[in-house]
Amino acid sequence: MSVPNPIPGQLRVIIAGAGIAGLMTAIQLERAGMDYIVFEKAKECMPLGMLEDVQKVSLPCQKIDYVRDDLTPVGSMDAGNQKARYGYSGILISRPTFYEVLLSRVPPQKLKWGKRILGFEQNHLGVMVRIADNTTCHGDILIGADGAYSAVRQVLYKTMVKKGLALPKSDMAPLHFDSHCVIGVTDVLSEEEYPVLKNRSGDFHVIIGKERSIQVYLFTFAENRIGWQICGKMQNPEDHEEQNFRFSDWGPVAADELCDQVRHFSCPLGGTLGDLMARTPKDRLSKVMLEEKYFQTWWHMRTVLIGDACHKHLPFGGQGANQSILDTVHLVNQLYGIPSATLEDVAKSFKAFHASRSANARDVFKSTGMVANVLSNRGFGSDMVRSLALSKTPKWLNDLGMDGMNSDRPILCFLPPPTVTPT
């Protein structure tokens, strides 16, 4: 089925947020020759046809090893057959490095920094966005790619409620979180000190705390850095309300308490975790809350939500960025083929996007929650479940789980299909 070429200037797209979802959308719209602009509230950048660039700064992931905090093995998960099964290997890449690759593909004049969106109005003619600097922007559609605490989502839902439109109770409930996380990426390390860095495949290790509900994730990156992540349950999660954590990055100082709980752990890559922390500069260290929520309402009129704005995943399954990227491909395919910018055609496109994408996003969201429970629950019964899940799982069942995570594999309708195909 042929797809009509977009008419220049036919559809004006406004993107809220320059995170991974926002930039990926912009890159695809750029390739499609469509008109767009990105507004990002941050004042400066935080440190397709992109595959080669990404591969230069990443390593293929072969397996995931799970160990206890005394380094006794719990089990492993094979990830080495992904290329044969799906056409591409899973890769390990630091978020700042990946972000820099994405940012390099968006023309600077189409990305406006320091532009916080305060609100918007939409009708049958278009959408008008109000910026905090007292300026406005007019377009045909608004894409909310502005994260878990999406201002676009909040305004959209409030507007729908004022109109008397029914929203699911779950959509209006606050985000759920009972865990917090410290993330760091080391300076460049020597291969003599950490021989594992000589490997041309990514090493992924998970340390499971024995006494406390805490896990440490370790990743090796192509630029001879090691990424680490500490995830721990909060003592009194009921005391923490969403409005108190609107800005989830707590900064380096607040990370010390969680780091202190695991500094003494032996590191399977060499030395202790404290050694890696000492080699991590403060600007590559942050503490965040771990929220999770699946929203049922993704669009209304000329506004649509993607990424964390409509499904915020816990990091345990490593699917947050993946699912956001899948959203962008499905959405851009619908926008590319849109026959006009009328409200009727926009609504049809958004409805088709939601129909093609939402079921898989929900399934992966549930799977991520299951992985989180397997890793974080404590006690004899939980230890048995982990042992069975991570060391006794037959290959066919492991492949079935991986297939679920990789079942949604869309391609952009306006580009030639990839030459790499699974066997």
C-alpha cells in the first residue's frame, strides 16, 4: 500500500520536551520532510541513519549475570541470540552518550531551549501553546513528550474534566512510587585496572542485596566507562506524595545515603562499588524517584502523549527508552500518511496510533512490574522464585519472554525496509 507524500507545510507539529521521545520524534519528522518545532524547558542541553553512530559508542549485550552481595551466583539470562532472532543485538550505551547522538541529528533552529510550556488551547482550527516567556506558538497538533510529570498531560486532563468528559479514575490518581535510585557513570577507566573493559561485548551484572531490598546494576560502555545504578525500596513510601517530587532529580548530595548502603559490596568487575563511586564525577551522578504508571488516555482532539507521559516504566526491565522510541515510530507513521490537518483526520490518526501501540505498551509495563517484584522481594520464598527464574528457566521459556519484549518492531513507512532480517 503506497503512502502519499506529505504536502510541505500541511501539518505543523509542536513537540513538548527534548528528551529521548521528543528528539526521536523530531529526527523522524525531519527525515519525512515534515514541519515541526521542539520546546524544552531546560535552558541548555544536558550532557536514523543513526545506527552506525550508536554502534560506535555502545557494546552489544551478551548476557545478564545475577549475583548476591557476596558475589555468589544466582543465575544468568542469555541475551546473545538477539541478533539472530530479531535482526539486531541489544546494546549497552550510557544515556548521555545516546542523547548526544540524537541531539546531533536535530537542526538547532528547530529546538528551542528554556521554553517552558504553561498551557495550551485547541479547537477545530488548531492548537495554541503558551510559553512562560509570554510568547505563543500555533500548530496543528501538540505532542506531549515531556516525561512522567508531563505538563501537557496535566493540562489536557484538567481541560477534559472541565468539559465534562469522563476519565478513568486511574488516570487521575497520582503516580505510584515506592523506590528510589542513584545513577552514575564513571570517568574513563584503564583496562589494566578493569580488564573486563577489553571485551568487545557489554557486561551487565546485577547484585541482589541479601538483607535489604536493594539491587545494584553494573554496565560496561564502549568508551571504557562503567555505569552503575542502585535501586532501593523506600522505608515509608506512603509518606511521599507526587507533588513533592515534581522534580525527580535530587542531585548528588541526596545520593550519599543510598550509596553508603552498598559502598562495601564487592564488585564483580573488580574492587568494590565504593571504588567505582570514587571514580564518578558529580555531574554524572543523580538520584531519582522510581515512578510507575500506565495511563489509559493518550490523546484528545489535537494533543497526543508519548513515552513516559503516558506509560512510565520502572527501570528493572530496561524498557523505558525502548518503549518511548516505539511510540515515536508508530505515531510518525500515522502523521506521515495523514490526508489533511482537519480535526477529523487528526483524531483518526491518533486513534490509529493508540490502537496499534497501546496493547504492547501495557503488556511490557506489566512484565516490567513482574521483573521488579522478582528482584526486589525478600524472604525464603522470594529467594526460591529468583533461583528458579534466573537459573532454571529453559531456553524456550527465556526466548518466549524476550519475544514479548521485542514483539512490536515497526519500521518507518517512508524509508526503505532494513536489510538486516532475523533468521
